[in-house]
Amino acid sequence: MNTNFQKFLKVLNTDIMEIRLAKKLYTINLVVFVITISLMITIYLGFLIEILLGFIQVLSSFCLLFVWKRIGKENQRKIFIYWKMVIVYFILWFLFDWKFLNDWIIYLVGIGLIPLCIAWYFISILKSINKGKNDG
């Protein structure tokens, strides 16, 4: 009977740790996202903090691998889409010839708008995980 109780406590402790991880990831990402949007007024600082936001989000997406079985099939599918968007963004950024575009278009769209849209998508995934909106 004692071993069953210990197993129960272990499962309960794991569940609590997984919930805390998801909540912390959501909070950290949301705070850095809001700071990034706020600093976009200065453009330069916004672009710099956006690099930090991207790093935090990619790292957070890998942290979700620790709770992969618990986040549900729909959120797993969304995370795969997120990873694909990040990979395609970097492939296009480094392999595509951007010289035909105006510098301001590259800055606003390629460095500003697209990464922020990808970041918002990831934050919506984290919010969905925290609200339990998954299909198990």
C-alpha cells in the first residue's frame, strides 16, 4: 500500500511540475513579447529585443518536449507548425536574395512583422496549453 501511495505522489508531483512549467513559459514569453512590442517605438531597441524573444521562444518550444505527451494532439500539431515556420523563416532569410527590396521593407517586414507574427502564434499555443484546450 505504501508503494502505491508513493507512486501516486510521484505522478501528482510530475503533474504539478508540468503545469508550472507551462505557466512559467507562457508568462515569460508574454512578458518579453509585450516588452518587444513596447520597444518597437524606438525601432532599434525593438529589433534587438526581438532577437532575445526569438531565442526564448525557440528554447521554450524545446522545453515543451518535456511535457509533450500531456499537451494534446492539437497543440502538438500547432507546435510542429511553429517549428516549420521558424525553419522556413531562417532558410528564406539566409538563402534568399533580398537585394531587390527596399531596406525599409526588409526591416519592417522581414525583421519586424514576420517574427512578431510567429511569436504571437507561439504565445497563442502556450495559452491554449495553459487553458487545457487540447484534445488529449
